[in-house]
Amino acid sequence: MTSVKTPADEAEARAIQDELRSRVVFGEAGPGVGQGLVAGVDVAYDDERDLVAAAAVVIDAATLDVVEEATAVGHVSFPYVPGLLAFRELPTVLAALDALTATPDLVVCDGYGLAHPRRFGLACHLGVVTGLPAMGVAKNPFTFTYEEPGERRGSTSPLRAADGAEVGRAVRTQDGVKPVYVSVGHRVSLDNACAHALALSPRYRIPETTRLADSLCRKALREAG
């Protein structure tokens, strides 16, 4: 089973990020678009019960049909600290992934990878600890800036940090609909990540992987005893 250490405090969490950041692989293109298995992961919280539920949904990249799904429910083990969200989510996400029998060729996170204040978002962290290619598709640009991409599906524009560095792209997945924000996590290029985001979003703004995982983790949280 893949595991991740729960830090004792914020300082240890940042030290872990610093150590793992050096292991991120940016030089690989990643799996082919429309090929193999793609997993979407997402989490839902119940603050009153201090619970977090995670879902992992594997789909066939060619057909977008569901191949397998799994959930896990656990207690939140780390406080909410901006920039350190992965430490709250990863243990349960990893438990859901470990419950799968299929090994995905790519994992799509509902969140960020390189587009992160410390350049090490959930998609980077998840990719490094599992070794799987991973990318993030977020619903908002966080603290980053971008020029509005063209109105047509497939239009993109750079997502930039305060220093001007490109940390991701705004990607228009549907004509005239607000873009999503794609960033690489591990073992996948930005061009390829954007192409995957489009291929996984034939009908709606967000990828099918995220839509399915979002619905499933909410269901798991409702049913948690």
C-alpha cells in the first residue's frame, strides 16, 4: 500500500514538500491521449464529523466508459493550511487508489500541480509518491493570472505566477464557457496535459474523470457511518 507521512506541524510539511519537489519529473511527455486508463480523484469533507471521503474512478480513455471505481473514508489528519492542502487529502486519496485492481496510466486531480505557491500541488505530490503520471485540472485560477483564451473549445492561454513564469494554462473545454486551469503534476508535459483535459471533457466544462469522482466521493461521505 502506498503511504504518505503525516507531518507533525507546518514546518515539517514544508520540509517534506521541499524534499519531494526535487523528485518531480517534468521531462516526459506522458501517456498518449485517448489511450489506456485514466483515473480521476476527488475528495469531499464533513467538517462536523472531521471526515474526508476520497473517490478514484478509472475510465477507458478511448470510450470514457467507467472501468472501475473505489472509495475510502478517513479522519482529517492535518489542519487546513494554504499551500499544504495535499497533506489533508493524500492519505485518503491513496487509500482509494490502492483499493483499485486496475493501474491507471494517468491520474487527473481536481486541483493543482505546478500551479501552486510552492510549485508542489496535489498532482505533483500524488505523482511522486505513486510514481504515476499525474496532472491537475482546477476550476479556478487560484492566485495566478491569465489572459482570457479564445471563445472556441481548445483555445488556451498561459497561466502565470507573479514572476511571469508559466505554471499552467487556461483551457477552454467548451465554446463560450469559462476555462479550466491545467497544470502538470508528474511525468506528463503541459501540452499533453492540456490535450488530455480536452479529450476528457467532450460535453461539460470539467473532465469526466472529475465529474464522476466528485459525485462518488460525495455519495461515500453521505453513506459514511
